Amino acid sequence: MRLDGALFAAAQAGNPAALERMLRDLQPDIRRYARRQCHRSSSVEDVVQEALIVLYRRVGAVRDPLALAGWVLRVVTRLCMLPVLGLMRGAESLSERDEAAHFAAMPADELRHDLVSALESLPAPYREIVLLRDMEQLTIGEAAERLGITREATKSRLHRARALLREYLQADGAKELKR
């Protein structure tokens, strides 16, 4: 992927003609990456279009024109993985429905006690993010600001906290079933 440095700089500066030309020049390379990365040929054109949209929106985030090829390749690879991630999320939602049915059958006082115990078992940073997000219903951005961490770190911490809660509650449910 060869890119003229002046064209790249003009596109980053917001020159619409330069941005359009850069996208047009990069389209064959993006298509080649997509054909190589995507396992289903039917999704190649969709991935190319999405990658061009991402590049259009985020060209200002790329600091060096030499790093652009690697960045575009990562974008294309992630876009090719979206159908697989969708299937994985579908499988997760099925298991969540089973868990929800199990917890719905529990008496409310018992469930409340288990939830309090599960929250108390969490390390402080994980307990704090669950309380901010699920109890105070703050957005990810608001929680990140309150905690003084990035949005990405907030999402990661919340995901890990919920996974720990799920593990605790599943283990507690398994103990309950053995009684």
C-alpha cells in the first residue's frame, strides 16, 4: 500500500478532494486485504465499504502514513470477524436465558442475599464499576470519568466484574442444587 504523504496530510487536514482521492486509491488494497481475510466471499464488498467508512471517519487518528497499511489491515480483519462474533454473542444469549430462568425461579430474598454476597466477594475496583453502571445506571463515559480511567478500561473492568459475578452465582447455584 503506497500512499503519497502530501495527499495523506491534506486528507487529514480535512480537504474533501484529497480524502476522496485517498479513499479511491486505497480501495483496491482494501479489497485485496478483505479477500485474503474474509472466509466468506459474499461479505468482501460489505467489508470494503465498512473499512472505507472507518477510514473516512478516523483518518485523523492515524499519525503516520507508513502506519496506515497496518491500521487498515487490522480494521479489515476485525470487520471480517464480525459475523463470527455475532454467532458467539447468540450462543452467549442462549446461556444467559437459561441462567435467567434459573434465577427467576429462586425466592426473591434468597436471590437478594446471593447478589449481596456476590458483590461483596468482588475486589473493590470491580464492585465499584458494577455499582456505578448497574445500580446508578451511569453510561460507560460517565463511569469512566468518575473512575478516572479510559472508556476501554471501564468496559474491560465491567466485563470482568460481571464474569466474576456470574462465576460466583453459578458456583453458589451448584452448591444449592447439591443440597
